[in-house]
Amino acid sequence: MTPRKTRRAIALVASHFVVAHLITAQAVARAQASNNSVASGSIAASRAPAETDRASPQQFILSSADTHHAAIPVTPRVNRDGTLDVHVHLKGSATAVPAGVWAVDPGTLVITVTEGGFSQAYAKPFSDPELLTRMLDELLNVARQRSDIPDNATVGRLTIASFSAGYAAVRELLKHDRWHDQIDGLLFLDSIYAGYVSDSDRRPLPEQMQGFIRFARQATTGQKRMIVIHNRLMPGSYASTSETADAILNALALSAEPHQETLADQLITYRRAERSGFQLIGTQGDDGAEHGRILAHARLWLPTLFNAPPLAPDADPSADSGPAPTHK
């Protein structure tokens, strides 16, 4: 593939986010509004938090960027080895994401990146492999100020979820062996895109898929957890989330079986593949509203990602992201 065609393919992928950003901005804005009562009533926000009032979670902005938010639950869980579990969410609401995480695992610390830009807004900063290190170090330094956290506490289980353009940050991280090794689980919420090899070869660019495939292979042997959720939206000029899902399945020599299940209102599956720690689910919708619904119900897949008990039958899986957008 010529450099010119490669640049064109990448440009086409970037153009997707001119539209997807509008969806995400609406979803996150609605989530923020729907969770204002949570933010004002239970989370104390500050840039330089002191010892927290233990009746409330503690939220603060990391020094790396105003769109990098950290949240420490009321009672952080210290594992037997002195570590703290951390979940990072790329592209979401700084109040709704922690609420969703804590509904599943109340002891996990949370970092949320709320950047509203396109894929380059995630790829560029995370091309610096030290960025996530600095974010985690700052979170740990604040947590260690608490009397219930050991002074030498480190990161235990590290999981990452991405929505929409957030995948670009994950792709950058997986280029580095140390992050590939340290990340325990990945959740992609309609969130892996790629350029095509060429106009006549409609395969996702291999160089943009290799990190995801490598991680997926380890998930199939039980060494990692990887959950891929996609819909049927086919943009045509670049590889969709269903086409990148197919590329992963082909690389794993794994077939998806027809599977119809209603996960939530208007969120219905049509296929499923699973092997050990790897799981792929396709949903029936083929529009921007479905894209938003997957984010809105992200909490459905957190128990599997965390290896935690499933949600109670009466739990509201949409409470973590707010109403889904109604247009693309």
C-alpha cells in the first residue's frame, strides 16, 4: 500500500469521528445532566484533594489534562498484596462512569478521560507511553494520603474500557509490551475502527489491528479478558466495528454463532463468539442511536471484565451513561 493511500485511509477513519463526536458529545452531556444529583450530593471535586470525608467518594482532575478525571470510592479495596484495582474509561462522563463501575465493584478506583475530540484526540496524547504512568502515579499518590491505604500501594488489576474514538488510545498503548503485559482486561464499546488496505482490498489495515489481535489471542488462552461489542452500522469508506470484529475472529480462527438476546430496551444481539477470556457480541442496530445505546449500557459487561458477580436482575444498566442519543 502506498503512503498516499495509507494517508487517505487514515483520513477516512478520522472523518468518521466528525459524526461520531456529535453522538458522543450528546450522550456524555445527557449522562452528565442525569447524574448532577450524584455529583453534587456524593462527590467532592477538587484539583488538589486533601484527606477525604469518608461519607463521599473523592473526585479530582489529574494534572495531565482538564479532561482527565480520577475518582476514589468511599472504601477503596486494598488487595492482600497491598495493591489497588484501577479501571480506566476512555470517552465518557466523569460522574456516570464511576457510578457504573461502583455498582459492580465498589472498591475500584476510576480514571475517566472525557475528551470530546476525534480519534487523534486520543491517539496523540497516548502515543507517549508515559502518560498513563503519570496518571496512575498521581491517582496512587492521592490515594496513599488516606489512612486506610498503605503508603506503598501499587496498581493491581488494571482494566480499560473505550467508547468510540477512545480505541485510538488503546491502540497506542498496545504498541508497548509493558502496557500489553500490565493491562488485565479490555472492553470495546463499539470502538475499534480502521482504514481499508485499499479501495479494492476491503480488509482493515493489518498494522492498525495487530495490537488488538495479539491481546485477543491471549484472552482466548485465559491470560487476559477482552470483550468486543459492535453494531451493524456500515459507513462504507472505512472499516466499521463489525468489520474489525470479523478481522479479529478470522485471526483467532473463531466463528460467531447466531444469538438473539434482548440485553436492554432496543438493544438486541444477533451474534456471539466466546473462547475462555475472549467474548464478542454483535447487536442488531445499524445507526447512531445503537452506537449510543452500547455506551449507555456499558455496565452490562463490567462484571465479566472485572470477573465480578453479575448485576442484580433489577439493576439499571443504563444508569452509568445517561440516555442514548437519537441520531447519528
